[in-house]
Amino acid sequence: MPPQYPFEPSGGRLAELRGPRPPQPYTARKITALTANPACSRRAVLDAAGIDKALLAQRMGHEPRFGQSPFAIAREQAFEALVKWGGYAELIRLLREQLDAPVEEAAVADLNEVGGDTSVVRRAGETHRLLKHLASGSDARLILDRPVLTLEVAGQTAYLEPHALTHRVGGKFYVAEIRSFPAIDGQANPAAVAQTAKQAAVSVLALHHAFEALGLDPGQIAHEFLLICPKDFSNRPYGRLVDLRQELDALRFQLTRLRRADQLALGLPPSATLDTDREETELTASVGALDASYTPDCLSFCEMARYCRDEATECASPTRLGSAVRNALPGIDSTRTALGYLGGVHEPGPAEAAAVVQLRAAERLRRLRRGDVA
């Protein structure tokens, strides 16, 4: 039975928008993408409502062109099974190597289900119970397999599942994340490590919130996580501690910038729908009513990016040229309008005047460099 994810009560606006399909849960990957562009109300509502964004984009004629291949998914699952084999024997070996932990063996608490119950509410409750036991002075050696932690994101509760959480090692709890990209001569792909670190930071922040809710000392939580990946060209697990302090600071800041998704949803017309079983015209009108904040970077992490790019191109939005251009044109919502100001076709208002002065200065410099003016 797949995990059961709770959502807002039936009748809530976000549930109405989603329709009869079951909600897609928040994940660390989704939260990382959301905080990468906190000004995007469109993504905030779609994620909070549990919309399958890939299916929505496909229904609107803009099928995403990224994602893991079935082969990569199968490889990651096989490598995860290898790390977990024998009661996390490989993880215990890596703890000895990386943290000098005098641990020959440890018990494993399988939190994929609790007494046959796969609901994340029950699993989160059991996770909290075990954390309180382990953090309150117990010397038990217990690895939590697939613990469930919670984090509030844009007014909604996200249920997160890091691969594993260690017992106290040297007085600290460590989040462990398993990935299938290799570390060649001790060096993994920097971009892949950075992305994993951002996702691990989400889990560590959720762990901080759990400790605070339980009245425990968050100082027991390590500011590093253990990255586990294949060594060189073999499947032998390799471990490396990665510092998360920078990612945690950035994540805390970005989460405070997110607007409550339920409040954003209330601003939609009563007829709006995000039900992927509805007609394309209905979906297009409803999605268009949600403010987007498109930048070219969105193409690397958001399923709706191709739709938002075409939308920005159609209205000549400065955002399609990147955040630098968008930030250089405050108050100007179209590059056509900006060109009209430069050409004297339109007269800027008070809100656009400062940006137009900068544009005209840049235009004069460009002409000087080309030798068009004296």
C-alpha cells in the first residue's frame, strides 16, 4: 500500500481546485524548487494544492522535457537497497570511517509503516516518539529508516522523508541521503552535490522543528549531512560529510518570503479549476489567473516552465530574459514598452521614470562604444 498523505479538509479552496485526484505530496525536492523562486505565486498554489504539475503541463500542451529516466530511478533504488542490506551495514561502516563512531552494529527502526499503517501522520508520530527517546539521554544505537518529519511551507504542512537518520554519534544526530551519482577519486559532480545539499537542508530544518516541538535541544542536530554514493565505477558505497550551514541560512530566509498559498488561492475566480481532468481552455484560464515569476532558471527544475516561458514571450515580459533584466526594469512589464520609452513613442510615468533614465544612459553608452555618436 502506498503512503497515505493527509491534506486540508474536504471543502477547502485548495482541495476544490485540485478536484477528485489524490494530492501529490510535498517533497524536499519540491520545497527546494519552490524556495528557489519564492516570488512565484503560481508554483506556491500548485504545490500546496497537490497538483501533478507534469500532468497539468501536458494537458496544456507543454509537456516537461526533464526528469529522471527509468534507468536512473532503477539504479538509485538498487543502490539504496545495497546500502540498507544487512541492517544498514554499509551505513554503519561509513559512520565508523567518517565519524570515528565506535559502533559495530545498530538496530534499525523501519518507519515505512507502523503496525501496517502507512499514513504519514502515524509514521510522523512514531518518528517523534523515537526521537524523544534517543535524544533524552538514551544510549540506544538505533537507525531510523525513512523517518517522517514535518515542516510548514506556505501555510501548508509538508511531510518529509529523508533516507535515514542516525542515533546520536558523538552527541549529534545526522541525516543520511543516498544518491546514485558516483564519487570519482573522492569527488562527485558539484552540481549534483549542491542540489542534494539543498534537499538535505530541508530535512535538517524539519528535524530542528521536531526537536523544538518536543522540547529537545536542537544543538544535538549536526549541521552536516552524510552523503552516500557509489565509489568510483563500482557499487561500493562511499560516504562524505557535507556542511549545510549556508544552505540552512538561505532556506530559512526563503521560507519567510513565501506567501500563504491558501490566501493566494482565495484570490482566484470562483470558476477557477486546476483539475487535470477538465478541458484545456479551463485549465489555461485558471493557471493564467495565478501570477508567475518566470526566469530561464525555471527550465531546470519546474514542470510548468515551458508554459510560463511561452506566456512571458507572448506578453514580452522582461522575465524571459532573466532576473538581471527583470530587476533592471522595475515597474516596466514589457520589453516592448521599454523600447517605446527609449524611442520616445511613450512617455514614462513616475513609477517607470527611474528605470527609463537608466535605460537611456545605457543606450548612450552603447552608442558611444559603437561610435554612433560623438
